[in-house]
Amino acid sequence: MRYDDARVNAEIVLAKHAQGVIEGKLAALGFEQRQELAAEAWTQEAVSTAAIEGERLDLQAVRSSVGRRLGVASYKGPNALRHIDGLLDIMDDAVSNAAAPLSDERLQAWQAALFPTGFSGMSKIRVGAYREHVEPMQIVSGRLGHENIHFEAPPSAQVPAEMGQFLAWFNSRQESDSLIQAALAHLWFETIHPFEDGNGRAGRVVVDLVLARDIGETSRLIRISQRLLEQRDDYYEQLERAQHGSLDVSNWIAWFVTQVRIACEQSSLVIDESLEKARFWFTHRDKELAPRQRKLLNALLDAGSGGFEGGMSTKKYESLTGASRATSSRDLIELEQMGLLRQAGAGRSTRYYLNIDGWDAQQ
């Protein structure tokens, strides 16, 4: 495979800048805040990488399992099913053990963790090992009888040798930049398609591993799978083009690096909201608040500038806190008088918004 250095490097400069912005902003946050951000990003990444394959995970179960792993006490919920914990296990392994070599055994353990029962849906599949079926491995879409064949992977007999070449290249780290390696690794892995199932999820965890080698735990904050889910059709189209075209994969690398840059920019906005929350509480650290008032303020802060459409009303406050109508009205007026909320409208149309400059009062 080859690529246009000038074109690719131009995209890398932008993506690296976006990564640097994230690292700079994280430095202003405390450990607990960083852990909360990492937990939510990891949760959304797990849900997104499964959704790309058409699988819907229980968000609360994922969130509670991630919370236990990162020690975020507020993330409580039902226990996750085995295959969900398996997905989280391999995502964690990629980041926590990023320096360890990637091997056949490690990849096969990843794939086995995704299918703890040995079944994919109703179909029994080969787990913990590369595919061995005689039939061609075809990537298809469309309903039965009207399938569209996007790509045919190498025959199963060639997979061990193909993976040997891939792993030798991957562990040599010979590419000039980690983002180039991540793009090429994902394309190469998906082209080999070494497993009967789970190739997409495992291939995206390979990307996680490359980024973790470069920026460590910060990589948990970059929601690449969430961005790829948003661009799912284009993602598949770009992969297909790279697999069918010439050996020049400049278009694929440039596209992939652009998605990383956008994912970084989106993550940066999430960090901004966390910074704003920290500044808000520091500014009002001397205020004496009832627990229900703190609950309201945290709910508004968590919703962000664009949350709670229509603002906070007395009725919404009642529903959120369980307080009476009179207490709700009194609490909101008190929060406004203390400068934590700002009022809009009057009478039955009275609404309250967080008193933060730059946050839309018409949210």
C-alpha cells in the first residue's frame, strides 16, 4: 500500500492539533472529572461500535460496568451480560496494555470474548481462532436473495500467512505517524477479515490500541466509533473503495484521519462543558444549598447549553425533586436571587436557566 505524503500530512497536522487541545483541557480538570469523562466516552464507544454492526446494547448496563472498572461511583445500574463485559474487556486491554505486542493469540482472545457462548445470534461460529470454512468470506448487505456483495476476503487457507504479515508490520511500528498506522491497520485487518464474526469490532479495537500507544489514557476520551457510527454508510463506502481500488490508499487515510480530527473536536466540546461545570461550582462554592437544589443544578449542568428544552419550570422541578409546588417555586426564586439561575418570562410562562455566560437562555 502507498499514499500521498503531502495530502495525508496536511490532515494529520489538523488532527494532531485537535488531540493537543484535548490534552491541554484535561490538564485543567481534576482526577474525578477526568474519570467521569472517560467513563462516559468509553460507554458511548462500546454502544457505538456494537451499533455499527447492528447490535443494540443496554446503555445502563454498559455504563454501570464501565463505572465499576474506572471507579466512578455515580454509574450504577444492572449487571452487564457476558458479551457486553467481553467487549469492554478487549477495549480495556487495548488501552491498559497498549505497549504489549499484538499477536494471533491476543486477537483470538479478543474475538472469543465477543462471543462467550460460541454463537453469533442463532448461528454457531468458530471462536478464539481464525476462520477455516471452505466457502468464500463475503461481506454483503441487503435482504436474503437480493444481497449486494461489497468485498470478498482472502480464502481461509491464506489467513494465517496474511495475519503473519500484518502482525509483523503492526508490531514494527514503521509508519511515520500513529494516525497513519491506525488507518492502515484498520483497513488491512478488515481486508483480511480473519474471523467468522466480530471483525469490525476487533478492527476498531486495533485502532484504540494504536492511539493508546501514542497518547495513553487520553485516547479513552476520543469517541472514534461514535463518529464512525454517525458516518456509517460513508465509512463502509470508504473501506470498500480502498479494498477495490489501486494500492494507493491516500483517500482512505485522509478520510480516516479527518474522522479522528472531528471526533477530537466533538470530545473537546464535551470537556468544555465539564470545565464550565467545575467553574460554576467553584464560583458558587460559598452558597448554602438544599440537596434538591444541588440535584437540579447538576441536572441542568449535565444537560449542557442545549439541554432542558423550554427551560426549567416549577412543574419540572416538582417532577425532578419530588418537592411540593410551593417549595419548588420558592427554591427556584431563591436560586435566582443567589445568582445561580436567571429568569425568563413571567407568570405561567416563567422559566429558569443556568446563569452562565454564553449558554443559550432559549435552550
